[in-house]
Amino acid sequence: MAPVISASSLSKHYGDLKAVDQVSLDVEEGSLFGLLGPNGSGKTTMIRLLTGQVRPTSGSATVLDTDVVTSPVKVRERIGIIPEQETPPSFLTSEEYLAFVGRVRKISAVKEEADWWFEFLEFSDKRDVLCKDLSRGTRQKLMFAQAFLHRPVLALIDEPLINFDPVMQKTVKDYLAEYVRDGGTIFLSTHILEIAEEICSDVAIIHRGRLVHAGPVARILGQRQHLSDFFLEAVGKGSHA
């Protein structure tokens, strides 16, 4: 079975800055795959490359057997995306935004799907609030809902839990785990190592644009190491950092 995500020598340079540099990795179906790295390491650029939002300087990638360079719209049609910044249109209400997403995604029962998400993420009281007036946490809920509204088989998520309180973090972590158990695949970036250790089946570590590790979390834990210690060693910080 082909990987749901496959990158080969993928690079993105901005002048002399090598934001992503010769990264090759595969993500298998049914993984909860975490992309880890310090701030500025290239995690967000990697997700933007894999979702066809930016073109690579060199290398190639496929998502669900679709080339991200030649068919970026087709890729985005088939997946769910949560960007680093929650940016729903400021001039729409929460309900209007999900209705808009439903039309774009050609979801026939969009109201029922939206109702479920409003209830599940506990923001039904914000249905008629303009997106510009939502709190950061509520905007994150809305962006989470739009990513999964069409029930994609794959979702790429940039820092999915960073604006949630501990109660909502648990709700979302449980949802992601169930989503994967039901056959979906998650590719998420985060710098919160405790969360990655708790929920991810596999991780890749990127540092200064280069891939420095990729493999199952269980292998790291089986060496009697915490993911945080392994991460610090991998990025050259040492346990004293």
C-alpha cells in the first residue's frame, strides 16, 4: 500500500534561507504522525508544501497519490487543513463560514454536520458571532470544525491544540485518536512534546530545515527515553538545554 504522504528531497528556499532542505519522508495510512521541531525549524513550511500552498524549490511530494505541484487544488479538495493561524473570514459569522465551507466542499447535509461540531466543541452560543469578534480559542474551534466537516481521510494540522484550554485539549485529543482508529490519518506539527508523546504513533524531527529523525514513538519509549530528551539530543541541545 502506497503511503498517504510521500516527500522526496523536498526543499523550499527563500533566498539564502533554506526553510525546508532535502526532506524525504513517508506517512503510512492510519498514522497519527507528528512533525516536531523548534520554532523556525520549517514545520509550517513543510505543511504548506504538502498542501500545495507553496511550490517547492526542488524535490517532489504526493498526498493521496496526487502530486502537490501539478494538482494542488485536487489535494486540498481531498484533505482537511488547519493552518498555523486561525483565519476564518472576518465578515462572516461562525455559522455562515461553515455553510460556506459546506458549499465549497459540496456537503449535502452541511447544517447537520455543522450542528454536530457546534455541539461537540461547545461553541453553539457563537453561531451568530462574526469571526472577527471570536476569541482565539473559539476561532481555533471553528477552524478545527471546517477541517473535518467533510470527513476527510487525511488531515494536516499545524499546532492543533495551542489555543485550547486543558478540557478542550482532551476533547480534541480523544477525537483525533478515534479518527485514526476509524481509519483516518493525521499529520500534525507541534512543538509541545508532551502532547506528541501522548498521542502520536510516529514522529519526524526537523531542525533548521533538515530532517534529523523519523520513526515510531514506541521505539523511542522502548529505549527508556522520554520524547523530550530524545528531541533535545536530536536537535543538538543536550539534556541540559
